[in-house]
Amino acid sequence: MLMSTLSGVSLAAAPQNYYQNIDNANATTLKQSLHIIIKGHTKIPYTSSNTDTWDVLEKADENPDNNSQVVDVYKNAVYTKVGGGNTSYNREHSWPKSYGFPKDGSQNLAYTDLHHLFISNSSYNSSRNNKPYANCTSASCSTKTTDINNNRGGSSSEVNLTMGSGPLDGIWQTWPGRRGDVARALMYLAVRYEGGTNVNGFVEPDLILTDDRSKIEASKTGGNESVAYMGLKAVLIQWHKDDPVDDFERRRNDVIFEYQGNRNPFIDHPEFAACIFESDCSGVDAGTGTGGGETGGGDTGSHDATPWINELHYDNNGSDVNEGVEIAGAVGTDLSGWQLVAYNGNGGAAYKTISLSGTLADQQSGFGTKFFAMSGLQNGGPDGIALVDNSGKLVQFLSYEGTFTATDGAAQGQSSTAIPVSETSSTAVGHALQLTGSGSKYSDFTWQVTASTYNQVNAGQSFNGGTPVTDPVVEDTFFEMNSVSAIPDNSAMASTLDVDNSTTSGTATVNVNISHTYRGDISLVLTSPTGAQYQLKNYNGSDSADNVVESYMVNLSGSVKGTWQLRVQDHYNQDVGTLNAWSIKIN
């Protein structure tokens, strides 16, 4: 997915110290402290002769290329603003209001909460209706195409997919360019609305993300509920990762903050999502709460405190995987507020921006590295990457497969510095462009193509004259079976997966994707090469929901190398399904 940076738009950041009171000790404390920060916002009327949600949305979802137009969330179409919608566009509740808060009123803040309202093509909004967000893997999925606007949309891969209706079998797969936006909108609601009463004394719902469709269905009662569910949680987490925050979304957050008085923290700090929804708080550091700090606070001796691009991957054999950029610099450097901006050498415009976070740890001689995933980096050249600090100042502008001059953003008017080596469609999976040699600043090192070492000192690289790191043994950690197999009714089938990894202990994540008309029929047993068995799922005759799309954590014991078997058993008659895919990730 390619994305252009907004031109001619001034992007604000969260006010200084807006997040200073977060408690990032664990997922629970982070969620609770964020809730306190963002609760009690100003309610904007849904429809009013004064300022209402139409007014704010037509500014928040304004076309960056034409301020008299809006851009819709699902079709990526542009429409001339009419000050209140028409037959072409209306307002989308990304968390369908029927799930927990269908009746608007002065005390129902969720109904009009602008962080989850979007301008939408009326027909697409109707088609989506109240279907949960989910991935549509069936050949029966209907395609909803997108238009080309703002340098995205219009291709055969940039489409929405849908099938079914309602909470139990409905699926709406948002197109790649905006799926992260709707995911972060629902994550916001799950933190903003925690039940109890708000600062105005109004009773609020507890909004919870789930993968259990039966809970989503139970939330649709026709009345405002104390607890309500929406999802699918695992899908939203993945969409958040696949479609990072961009300038359109940041601008939207700023506009809503101007009117509503609170921000979506998952736009300002995407790393909060892994902590709250996956209990992985490793990417959240104590410096996050300061609202950004001075860069390079840990500089010692003669070290150059300015970070640099240390590793880059953008192209490989087959479908590109694990694309991204690694930053290196002095220990203690706080990357909060920094950005990586991808530039298109054909025209010089920026097409993608990601926000950085975290503090560089001491990996060697007072220096450290941190890798940031950046999917959708363009192949072919020339194209480039700019490193921008937390004040908006250009720090570094590199290009691959040639040089060019940037025409917008922080690098506007600057000529790129070419990396002398490159990747091609024949580059082996697991390789990257890396700096090697000894030194303490970018100019001390030279580029080469070699096995990637994300979040580590590069092979053959030493900081400040230290001992170079020897080439690591790079092993695959992700293994997937994605051939579709029928699950026989009231019988069992087995699928095998070969794993080539020397790990003998620790944990693994097993992801299973099954389409089935009555998932309570299904039990899952995983068997390792050593014969160890893991009961992933028991059958449950009272669970009438569809499909099994779940992640399971297993404790490893003994060698994982060899053939694994997933046994899928259907325990009852009349309902059928397919095993679409399953995978093992060695953690």
C-alpha cells in the first residue's frame, strides 16, 4: 500500500505533557491511566443548527488535495462538501451503534464520539451495515472497489471484501489503505469507555474488543447497554500493524482534538496497542509519558548523539516480507516524536510516514539499535527514506537505486544521498542492506547486502572501535500452511507443517483460521515432532458461532524441528467447514 504525505497541511502534535501521567508498568495500568486522560470529552451534537458532527467530520476527513471536498473511508472517493451529507455520502459508525449505544441523547457520548465516526460512501456504509471487521477468505466474498485519490486506492489489491450479514456471519474487510484507521478507532473506544460514570456523572458503557461473535451478537439488544462488544480483536490488532499511522490520520486526530478535547492515543503512540491488547509492553518506555524529550540524553564521551539509518529492507524474492528500517545511535536516545518518511523518486513526493518511539538501549560500547517495520516500501528506483527528528528537522535523507530531489515534507528541496548497494526481486528472503565497519557515526561505516539482524548490532559492525559482532545464525521463526482443506462432517482430518528451527524451549504462537458454520463442533489438538500434544480447543456444543480464528500460546519442550500435526475434529453432524490456514511462530 502506497500513501502520500499531506501537503500544505500543518500537523500538530499532542500538547506537551498530554501523556505525562501514563503508568506503563503493565497493560492494565497503561489502559487505566490512558482512560483517565481521554475520558470526559466535549459531546458534539450529532445533528444541530450549531456546530455538529457534520461540521467536524467535513474538516477532519477533508481531501488534502482540495479543501472543498471530503474523502470517504471505504471507497476512497471524493465528494464536494454539502454541509450535511447527501445521497452520495453519510456518517459511518465504525463501531456500529447497534452494539451497545443505539439511542442518542445528551448523556450518550459514544454515539457521537468523533474518533470513530467517518465520512463514508452511502452505499458502502449500507453494505457494511453492522458486520464485524474480519478478514474475508472465501471465494464467495463480494468485492467493493476503491477510487484512486491521494496517491492510493484503485488497484485490484486495494479493495474492501464482504459477505454475510450481522454479528454471527457478517464480514467486512476494510481495504488496506484505511484498515489501520478503523482498527485504531475501535481501540480508542475500548479504552475511552470503561463503564461507570464519566466526569459529568453520566453512566457510560464498557466497550470491549473480542473475537467471540456470540458476545457481539448479545450486545445488539435495541437499547443502550452497560457492557458491549465488537471485533474481531485479533484482526484489528493485525490491521493496526499492517496499516501504520499516516499524516491523514494525524491531521484527523488534531481536528477532532480541537473540537472534542481528547485525542486517540493509538495515533499518537501506536506502540500502546501491543501493550494493552497483546500484553507486550516492551515497546513502551518511561519516556513516552513526557510528550517527547530531548534527543540523545544518554550521549557520553565523544559519541555523536545524532541517530542514523543503520539497516534497510525493501525488496526480496517473491512477496516482500519484513520491510522496514533500523535506526542506530547513542544509548539513551529517545525516538519519541521522530519519523521515517518514504519518498517516491518519480516526482519526489513523500508517500508514507511512520512514527518512531522507544529509547535506544546499550547494545555495545554506548550505542544501540531499534528496528521499525515499514510495509509497502516501493521497489525499483530511485526511491528514498528520510529520518526526521521530533522538531520536524531533517536528519538524514538516503535513497536506493539512484538519487533524486524531494519536492515536499521535511526533505523538500534536498537531494538524496545514494546507498551504493541495492536489493532486487532476486534478493533472498531474510537479507537487508546493512552498515558494516567500526565507528561512532554514520560516515564511519559502509553498506553491504547480508543477512538481516533487526534490533541488533549488524554483522561485521562495531561501535566506537569495539569488537565486531560475528555473523549470527539466522533461522526462520515463522512457518505456515495455507492450503485449504475440507473438514469432514462428524469426522476428523489432519494437516502437517514442517518446522526447521533449532529451538528446544520457550513458547510458540499457533494461529488457526477455520471457516465453519458451528464452531462449537470443533476440537483442535497439536502434536509436536517429539510427540508432545497440546489441546488447543475443546468442542463445546453450546457455542453456535461461526468460524475459528484464534491464536494459541504453547510452551515448548524438546526439539521443535520436524513435522508438526494439527488434528481438526468435527464432533457433530450437519455442519461443515474448511481449514483455511494455520501457522507456528517460534517466539
